[in-house]
Amino acid sequence: MSKLLIKNAHIVSPQVDITYGYVLVEDGRISQVGKGACQLAADTEYDAKGALLVPGMIDIHTHGAAGMDVTDPDPTAVVEVAKAKLAEGCTSFAPTTLTLAEETLADSLRAVAAYRADERYSQVIGVHLEGPYINPACLGAQNPAFVRKPDVAELLRLNAITPVSQITFAVEVDGGDEFARACLDNGIVPSCGHSKATYAQFAKAYGFGLRHLTHFCNQMTPLHHRDIGLVGAGLLHGDVRTEVICDKIHLAPEMIRLVFSRRPIESIVMITDSMRASHLPDGPSSLGGLDVIVKDGQARLASNGALAGSVLRMNIALKNVHEVTGLPLSSIIQATSWNQAVELGRGNELGKIEPGFLGDLTVLEPSDFSVSAVFIKGCQRL
């Protein structure tokens, strides 16, 4: 039986804050969490030296990083993205595709399946298909050449290659509400995004089981006093999970504060929506075959200036929310991992630091939230 002891840690988990404590991981799962010093014997010890110990973060919406996109023809692209995700404290992630041809998407999922056979870095929790069933009037940085209507058969063909955990689509397109139910019937989270849906159209899909909004406030119908749209729906319905890109660009600091002050914490899902320029200096880049310019930390299409994903890292997103809202980390941390795990059926083993959960843990420096170490199932990966 292998044992890992992490000592001298400031342990932060949902509704848990232990300023000086320890965690014992045995055979990949947490067996003890305690306060103060620990004299337990272990095969491996890690001295956190007072740093933050948080549940391994889970990014369910990330296209790329370190110069790679998960839809690149290079089969090693997903490996490099997984390595970059690990470096920002993510023990799990959902490789996220774009609006592309089915064969391109299939090739991407085959590369993900190959990586899952030997996950050396961040673990794949599922694939997020962003598109191709979106509203052409809300493209953002998606390629209009490949937009099409919802197709359950196509979705299931892709899901057969490697499990799809979530799909972003526009509920107002033909068959969108029934598509939501079909997704749920097949264990896939339906999410509305890149959409001009009215509140009534959202409500119909809500009746079919839809409970998720992709990158809240971005590429969706805004709040209006005569039709509250998708933004209003996200504020009104506490059981609808809303993804938030907390880079202070996609959402202004005041909007971040509004979301975290008015919405139940269990309904907030922090994401990066990162693209290939993440972890790289400013300069030219691309997304889905479209030219992108990254300047001052903002990724925008060269053609029209539309935001093209982000260069955000999950550890910096946590830092931003903590600074902007002033909320305790023991509350915010739920939105970095456990909410994601619950929605994807892993809430009994991921996203908390407590006995029985997997030893997926991240050590952050309290001064700047930089990542010092990452453990997956009790094994140090960074």
C-alpha cells in the first residue's frame, strides 16, 4: 500500500478551511484529513510549507494551450494541452472542439482516445463539443463554413470514439429542444451557447432538461426588460449551471462580482475557454482556421476584433475571483472543481479534500496563486 503525506498545508476545500493541517493519501485515495502536525508514517512526504492545498481543478472548456489546439491534425496536440493544463493546477480537463467538419472532429476524438490510454499529465474527464450546431448569427470565433443543424446520429458517432461529456448548441435552431433531451438520454450534458434564443425558447429547452449555459454572457441574448434572454435565464434559474470566464475581459470585474453575489455557488462553473496562445507571449495565433491576434492578454479575431477564446489559466481565474469578490476561498473553490465533478457524475470522488475522494490535489502559493505541485491519485505529476 502506497502512502503520501502532505503536511504543513493550508487546506481549502468546499466549506473547509484548515490553516495548518495534513492530508494522507493511501493507494490513490484520501484516507485522513487533520489539523496540526502529523506523525503518521508514509512512503512519500511533501512539505507544503504553509501553501494552499486545494482540490485539483477541472477545466471543462478549453480548446488549447502552449501553441496547440485539440483539433490540430498533430495527434500529440492533446498531450501538450494536457501538460499545460497540469501546469495551471488542473488534474482533469475536457478537451474542447470547435465548429468543424465531422471527420476533423472524429480525428480529434481519436487523438483524445489515444491519450486516455496513457494519461501522463492532466486527466481527460470527457470531451466538450462546442458546436457545430450553433446559431450563425452568434458565431463568435467559430467558423461559419461548418455550422449545421443538430444531428443526434452524428453526435453518437463521435461519442462512440471517446465519451463526449458536454455539447454546446443553440436551443432555438430546428429540433434544439428535443436535441437537449436526446443528449441527456445518452449521458451527455446539453448546454446552450452561441445562441440568440429568447427566454421562451430557453424555457422550452429547460422543460426538456437543459441546465447549462456556455460561457455566460458571451455570444448569447443579453438581459432586456421585455425579454430577459439567456443572460436573464442564467440569473433567474438557480439550478442552471453557468460557465464563467473570469479573466476580467470576457466578464467585467463588476459582472464577476454580480454573478458570485447573486447566484448559488453550486451553479457556477469556472472555465478558461483557453486557445492555443495560452501559456505563450502575445502575438499572432489562430483558432479553427481563423487568424487571431493576441495583444495585452486578449485574443481577438484579426478580421473583426471578436474575442477568440482566452489565454486565461485556471489558477489565475481563481486569483481573479478572490480579488474581485472578496469571498472566502472555501466558497470560491467549489466553482473550480466540485461543481464540474457533480455535473459529470464524479461528485463522489473529485473536487473535495476529504476521506474517500481521489488524491487529486494542487498546491498554490498564497502570494500569487502560482502552482507549486500537482498530485493525481496521490502521485506527484508536477
